[in-house]
Amino acid sequence: DYDELNLLGEINAQALGQPVKLHGDYVKNVAIADNDEGWALGFKVGKADKPRAWEAGYSYARLEPDAVLGLFADSDFGDGGTNRSGHVYYAAIGTLKNSTLGFKWFVTEEVTGADSAIDRFQLDWNTKF
């Protein structure tokens, strides 16, 4: 069974001339009683929306085995699915008009079961049309 409660929040502000975003997410599968919660907290500073503009951020997430349908969980966090917790570090810089070059570093481990740590480094080029 699966029935979800999901709460999201975001605060946007300015600090030292840079945009700052704090975000949080909480999810609970109310159809079961154990291993049914997930949450994430993080922040982002800056906005890479033009050449030479930058942004950087961090988040921590914990997703228990039955918190959400694994098919819809972030496929980059660990090996995708659920039963993972860990850190995400990221930064990006504006390169061309509507384009950024960024990286993400995922440092994750299993919540329950065998201790399986997975680190992943990604380099992304994004262009918006």
C-alpha cells in the first residue's frame, strides 16, 4: 500500500548581494508504520543565470525504504530508488547565454541493511532554449 503525505518549504532572501535559498522537503507513506519517512534540507547561494555568474549549494537527504515509490526517487542519488541517505555538494558557473557548466558530488550510504556507500561525481553542461 502507498498513501503519501508531502510537505515542502522554501525561503528566498539576499545576503551580501547574492540570492540565498533555503529549502526543505518531508515525505511520509501513511499507509505503513515502519521505514516510511524521508526528508531533505539544503541551501543554495548565487544564481548562474548569465555568463560568469555562479551558484553553489549543499543538501542532505534521507529516504527510508518505504517512504516513496522507488521508481520516482532521484536516480542520481546513490543508485536511485529508496533506502539511501547522504550529502549532495554542487556548484555551477554561467558560461554562454542560457548555458551553465556545473558539478555535483553525491556521497551516499544505505539507511538500513548492508553498509553500501556510493560516491558519484557528475559534470553537467546545461543549455536552455
